[in-house]
Amino acid sequence: MHAQTLQMQLGVTEYVLKKNLEGMSHEDSLSQPLPGGNCANWVLGHIVRTRNNLVPMVGGTAVFPREMFDKYEADPITDASDALHLSELLAAYDKLSGPLLEGFGNLTAEQMAAPAPFSPTGNPDETLGSLLATTTFHEAYHAGQLGILRRLTGREGAFKSPSASAQTE
């Protein structure tokens, strides 16, 4: 596993995530998709939770108390009073980016090949490198969901094909 590739993937995902959330209000972020699924607030909180848990795994110091984002582990946010404000989640996301990218960049090939502390896929041969590859995919997957959730709030998609962009100019 190559740390620079993972860093690049996180950078692309960050761009997609921010474009998809651009212009969304906190209230928009709480809009529940029907017939089921998680709101944008939960999706971003879940990404932040995952990033916060990764920083110590890549040699960094914990940025936030682990329990701060426990509500974003599994169960959907269905009550606005349970949710952190969208601006707070975006600020946490930004605050975690530097330590995470730095931690990825400081990993040696030996560290990447070492056994992972856990495996979300149940892989008995999970290495830190394969775990980080899985988590960067996980983040990209959720960043894409934010694009759909954006449209469900009545906003145009943040990304358009080149031919669609030419038609609007």
C-alpha cells in the first residue's frame, strides 16, 4: 500500500464532500431520505467519527474525545436535538484533515504491512495499509451519498458532465 496514493484519494474525496455540502444549511443536513437511510448530518458525522478514530492509528494524537461522535456510529439521526451542528461537523472534518494526511505521509512500508488493530471486513490478514485503503474507500462512498442527499434537498447536483456544463454557459 502506498501512502501517497491514500493521501491523494483523501484529497479528492475532500473536494467531492465539500462540493456536495456547499450551500446546504444545518436544517437541510437533517432532511431524512425516504423510505429510509441516513441524513447528510449523520453521513458527515460518521466520516468525522471514522477520521477521528484513524488519527491515533497513523501515529497522531487524538484530536477530539472519541465519545464526541459516538452518535454517528450506526443508528440514524432522526431528532435534530441529537445532531451536532453542520458547521461544527465541517470544522471537525477540517481539523482532522491535517493530522490524518500527515500521519499517512509518515507511515513506513513496514508500518503499512503490519497487522491492523481490527478489520471492518473480517479479513484475518488485514494490514494497516489495507485497513487505510478500506477507510479511504469508505469515506469516498459516503462523500458520494452526500451528492444524492444534496439533490433530495432540492439543490442541483454539484457535479455536471462536460456536455451539461456547456449547455448552462
